[in-house]
Amino acid sequence: MEAKRLILALFLLFLLSKSSAFPSRKSRVHKPCKRLVFYFHDIIYNGKNSKNATAAIVGAPAWGNKTILANQNHFGDLVVFDDPITLDNNLHSAPVGRAQGIYVYDKKEIFTAWLGFSFVFNSTEHKGSINFAGADPLMNKTRDVSVIGGTGDFIMARGIATLMTDAFEGEVYFRLRVDIQLYECW
Ligand SMILES: *[C@@H]1O[C@H](CO)[C@@H](O)[C@H](O)[C@H]1NC(C)=O
Ligand SMILES: *[C@@H]1O[C@H](CO)[C@@H](O)[C@H](O)[C@H]1NC(C)=O
Ligand SMILES: *[C@@H]1O[C@H](CO)[C@@H](O)[C@H](O)[C@H]1NC(C)=O
Ligand SMILES: *[C@@H]1O[C@H](CO)[C@@H](O)[C@H](O)[C@H]1NC(C)=O
């Protein structure tokens, strides 16, 4: 009887240790499982470049219009884009995919935007998409946005994308460098 009790006690102790000291949930590794660097190129329509433009103002505040970005830090402008993605910083390099989505300038006092877009890949290297969302305080040298998911080669992707403005030419062209660090990879 005593032996049985002892065994039961030990068994309960074992269960307890299993549930508290050794949680079955996998602990997260705080190191990226994948890192990718791309550039994308945004040519904003300015009234004259409809052939080459990759982005267009589709919404503007009452005091602005859809040809020229509004004053007060472009507050209220909503832009749709379909930009080529390249592996280096050359606009004319062979694109590996398209960056597609929107940005909306969302503060009068400072130059800042909110971004929601996807990288859509259809190349021999990558097939599928990576989805991004987040605040983009444009005056900061680097900005982090969330990688909120993916499909195909990037199914269930999660992580951070560090954006850097690599070039800026007037209000017509800019180039972003995107350093993607995935913390969840399948
Ligand atoms: C469009 O791009 C081509 C090639 O880069 C360039 O030669 C041409 O001047 C551009 N056209 C406009 C209207 O920006
Ligand atoms: C748009 O606004 C700009 C600046 O306010 C102005 O110069 C331009 O003429 C306007 N364009 C149209 C098509 O209304
Ligand atoms: C991907 O590329 C292939 C080969 O060029 C083409 O047949 C297919 O339609 C493309 N798919 C998409 C979604 O663009
Ligand atoms: C942007 O820069 C400011 C000042 O350097 C900093 O306080 C802020 O946290 C930065 N924001 C982001 C989203 O990186």
C-alpha cells in the first residue's frame, strides 16, 4: 500500500514537472529563420508620365487633387501602386516580382504614411507572396513594418521588414530597400 502511494505521488510529481517546468509550447527563437533583401521602385503619376507611372493617387482631400500630392505633408492622399521589385537598386534590372498595395498619408504635422502591400513573386526563385502592413514614418532613416503572412514559398511567414528610402527624386520617384527578417518559416 505504501509503495503504491509512493508511486502515485511520484507520478503526480512527474506530471506536475511536465506541465510547469517544461511547458510543451515551443519557446521562440529570437533569431530570423530567413532573411531577404529587395528593392522596389515607385514612379508616381504626375500628369505627364502615365506610360511609366507605377503608382497613382486615387484619393485626395477636398483641398487637393489626384495629379499632385496635397500640401500639409500630403495628408489625405491615398496612392495605389504596382511597383517592380529588383534584387539590386537599379530600376532597369530584371524584376523578380511586383510590390502591390496602397499607402495613405495620415498626418498633417509630419510626413508619415500607412502602408499595406504584398510582394507577389512569380519567378523560378520564388513563387507566392509576402504580406506587409504598418506605419511608415518617412523621415526616419529606417522604419519597421510587420510581415503579417504569406503564401506559396512564404506560407505562414511572420516577421519584420526594415524599410529604408534608398533614393528620392522630387515627388515622382522613390526607391525603398526592404530587409525582410522572418521569425517564422515553414
Ligand atoms: C519612361 O521611361 C523611359 C525609359 O526609362 C524613358 O526613356 C522615358 O523618358 C520615360 N518617359 C516619361 C514620360 O517619363
Ligand atoms: C492640382 O493641384 C495643383 C497644386 O495645387 C495645381 O497646380 C494643379 O493645377 C491641379 N491640377 C488639376 C488637374 O486640378
Ligand atoms: C506565372 O508565370 C507563369 C510563367 O510565365 C505564367 O504562366 C503564370 O500565368 C504566371 N502566374 C501569375 C499568377 O502571374
Ligand atoms: C522614428 O524616429 C523617432 C526619432 O528618432 C523615434 O522616436 C521613433 O520611435 C521612430 N519610429 C519608428 C516607427 O521607428
